[in-house]
Amino acid sequence: MTAVVLDGRRVASEVNRQVAVQVGHLAKRGIKPFLATIQVGDDPASSSYLRGKHKAAEEVGIQSENHHLPTDTPQEKLEALLGQLNTNPGVHGILVQLPLPHGFDEDRIIERIIPYKDVDGLHPINEGRLATGKEELVPCTPKGIVKLLTHYKVPIPGQRAVIINRTTLVGRPLANLFLNRDATVTICHSKTPNLAQITKTAEILVSAVGRQNFQIKPDHIKPKAAVIDVGLTRVEGKLRGDVDFEAVSKLAGFITPVPGGVGPMTVACLLENTVLAANIQTRGG
């Protein structure tokens, strides 16, 4: 028996359809959701991700614009641009494409975004709301993972979830989402000893390492577990996740492919957050 493949593209299409309906509702109130993105430098991966985000926004009726700044842009100039976008009532969502080039204070940049325009969900205020169970603008990748599990009716309450990642982008917010849904959560990372002993206890295993020399094998997996692969590396010109898909799929109960698993869900949740931000800012309008 092989694992059920969690098809992120199909579920993301359903989320996008729902977002398009919400965009239509906003249009009837004279509101056009608008997403502003900022890219500093010319990192090819960042450029590719942003093209995908803007294309997806257009498909659901969200207006968007990218502000592309050179690598040597001073921090003050980036902060000034954020100030302009913060005060522009026509801009509902702001996303700074990370990572920023060396020399930028990313934490300070994120804190410069007004929390209710922070569609990445990374502002400390939004992090705090999530940590206390008040989910509103939630980081897109963790949000997408929970939506994917929910769509396929993978139980979360009472389950043991192990996350191999402790970043503010994935591991920490996902842990809070799981805790809010009554899972028992363990976070692992690069300094965790005896990793396989811990991951084998998980009914839900999420790996977001993204290193060529790292791979989740069957001896890391509890039989019938849900295995969520967030890792992304390029090996010999091909995209690869953290998980040995062919081998692990023979043991797991559920598994995400790479590509086509978590990635499309991340973009869909960005669009959903943009509409949510537009609603927050125009309540009563």
C-alpha cells in the first residue's frame, strides 16, 4: 500500500476559487484588493517566486505591483518606500521578498510594515496573536500546510507532530497552529541529536531543512504517518525536497510531492491573506 499523495496544486486551485469569490464581494463594495511586493536585488529564485505570486494574483482578480530596488539600496530608502505603502489606502497587502541582501536588518524591515498590511504574517504583533490563539494574518506556508492536511481529513487534534525547522517563517508559526488545534508538538533542528528516534514518534512529520546532504528516509518514519515536505534544493538541475519520496511513500499514510505540494498552497494563502487584509482595513466601509 502506498501513501495518499497530498495534491497541493488541486487544493490551491480550490482556495483560489474561493478567493476570487471574495474579490467579487469586495468589488461590489467598491474595493479592489491590492498587493504590493518589494524585491531588493536580482536573486533568480526570488524573481521566479514573485512572478508566480503576481500571476496568481492576476488570475483571482487581485491587483498587484512589484517594486524592484537595486542591491545597493540603503536601508533608509527601503524603509521610506514601506512608509509610503503603509499610508496608501489603496494598498491592502505588503510583502517584502526574503531573504534580503547582506547588510539589511530584516527584523527592522518587517517591523516597519503595518501589522494589518503584513500579508506574510511575520510582524511581531501578528506572531504574538498567533501564539495566543488569535489567528488572523498567519504566515503563508504554515497556513497552507494546515489547509492541506484539513482538506485530506488528516487528523490534527491529539496527534504527535514533529517539525524539523525552527524559523519564524515555518517552524515556529506551524507549531503554534498545531498547538491551537490540540496537537502535541516537538520542534527539531540542526543540533537535535538522534533525530530519527524523535521523528519516528510522529503521526505528522514536517521537514523544512532544504540542504543537499539531508534526506528523510523510511527509518525516520512512523508507519501511516503524514509526511509534509517543505524542503527545496536543486540537485543536478532538478528540484528535490527533504524526503526520499519513492521510498517513504511505501510506508507513510500521506505524503506531499516536490514540486506540487506545499509550494502552491503557500501562494494560495498569500492571496487569501491579501483579501483578508483588505477586509480588515475596510470593515464597515
